[in-house]
Amino acid sequence: MKLFTPGPLNTSNEVRRAMNQDIGSRTGVLSKLTKDICYGLMDIAQCGSDYTCVLLQGSGTFAIEAMITSFISNQEAVLVVSNGLYGERIAQICVIHNIKHYVLKMNPLCAINLSTVENFLLQNKDIKYIVTVQFETAIGVLNDIDGLISIATNFGCRVLVDAMSSFAALPLNYYAESLVAVASSANKCLHGVPGISFVLIRRNIIAKCNNRRTLSLDLCEQWKEFELNEQWRFTPPTHVLMALKVAILELKKLGGQKARLKRYTTLANQLVTSFAEIGIFPVVEECYRAPIIITFELRNQLNINANYLIDKLFKMGLVLYPSKLSNNNTFRVGCIGEINESDIDMLVLSIKKVIS
């Protein structure tokens, strides 16, 4: 199968091969593996020694929920800036854990409006945290995190970022005063396999946190156990960790974040150009896109349903996902993972066969 999806993605033979061995969860080998991965992730981020990395079992949403519940107290108000499904998920986490919050909803086809955020903060002086998504995967919209961080700094707010589909591809300014935590997972732009998520967090923040809302999602306790005993509190996904280490090494060998972004850009440009030749166009304006996930619309003249197209392509061994736009004949295509130019060509030819 070729996965043109937001993740899990196609992985390299070396990443898959790394899982073909067993290691003990309470051994020095596992402790070293954990350290190597944390240092590798911090090196990719270029976040500096003011940060630490906390690994967590589970999908990216586990890390987001852990980040929010571990660092935000009941006395602090949160602004959730949402322009899509994953912003809404952040708000849902706040509701479930009874965290005081505001939700500022934006147009899902555009980047977050910074002026609107600024005006909202002027009217709500109790906000101490802002939580948002760097790249909204549901449709494929890139938000101006640097601009948001600048506003947050002016208002004395701390920023938590969901970088699930952007980490290892899109840069972040970790040295900005108000950015304090960033969450992501192994199975997106890192090209690892599912099962590991992580949070990069400022050391001065995690050292002081004492919120105890959950047991297994408590990042502060997880960090303490790593720091004091070099152990996971609960059973670690050992095979996934081995795969992630190889994925990190492959990324470094290929040139790191900048090289990965350049690679994605080449594939995304090829995809958009080739699709335009058969009458399929992006729904998001170029200024709001990033070469990670692109949502396309099947216009009426093509006379084909997106779900039908997705089903036909699946039978050919090509996996696409529908978009999260309601009442639209749209689908998403990922430019990430272990795919190349010939894979894009194959996808385009297969779509031509279906719509002909």
C-alpha cells in the first residue's frame, strides 16, 4: 500500500527492520535508547538546553491532553484558538478536565486571524495560556505561530503548540519567551511508526508544575521518573522506540528539518501541478498551505464522488483520506512519508483512470 495520508505513513525498510528484536523494558539498553531519542528530538527542534523532552506512550492526542492537563492549573484561563478539527479537540480536552477556557473559532480555510486574537485578549484579561495548532491537518492550513507568539508575549501569556503534523518539517522559534511547550508524535513528519508521542517543555515550567489530574498522562511525574531513575513509569512501547531512533537517524543523515521540508515542497508542487492538468484544484489558498497535507476538490464537471474515488484508489493500493470539510466533494493528499516523485505520478495516472 502507498499511503498518501496524514499518518501513519509509509516508513523505510530500516525503520520497520528495527522492530525485529526484543529488548527488556527495565534494562540499561532501554534507558540509553530513551535518552538517545530525547536528545535526537531536541536536536531536530534546535530548542536549546532550556527545554527537556518527555516521551509518552500513545498517539499524538495523548501528548496534547497530557500537555494541557499537566501544566495548566484550575486557577488559570486558557484561550483555544481553533480553525479546525484539532483545535476543537483541544477545547474538548479543556471541557472534560474542567479547565477554564475560551474558544475563539476561525475560518477553517484560512490561517488564524491575529488581529482577532489580539482584540480578544484585550477584552479578556484573565487569559494566561494560549493553545493552538501549527498546521491544521484536517484540511491543511498553516497558522502563523510566530505572529501568535509575539502577541502572547505582549500580553504576558504562555503558548502551548500542537505540532503534530509539522514537527521535523516546519520550524518553530523555541527561543521566543512565551513559547513553553510543543507536542508531537512519531508517525508524522518523523516517519516513525505509531505508538509514541512527546512534549518538548521548558525545564523551569515542568520543574514547578504540580497538577495531578491524571495518572498515566502526568508529564511531570513521567519527567521525574526519567530524571531520577531513567525509567518509564508504565510499560514502554519498546519496538516503537527502536523504530523511532532509526527514523531520527535517517532524518539527520538526509539533512534534517530543512532538507525534509525541501523534499515535501518538491512533491507538493508536483502534486498540485499534475492535479491541475486534470481539473483538480486545492481548496485552500496557496498563502495558507504547507507542503504536508493538501485538500483537493472534485468539481462538478468531473462528475465523480470523492468517496467513490477514494474507494477505487484503495483497491489499487493507494490510500487517500476524505477531508473534514462538511458538504464538500473533497479529499486530502499527504506529501509526507517515504514516497517519491514516481509515487505521485502513479497516483495521478490512477486518478485519470478512475475519472475517465
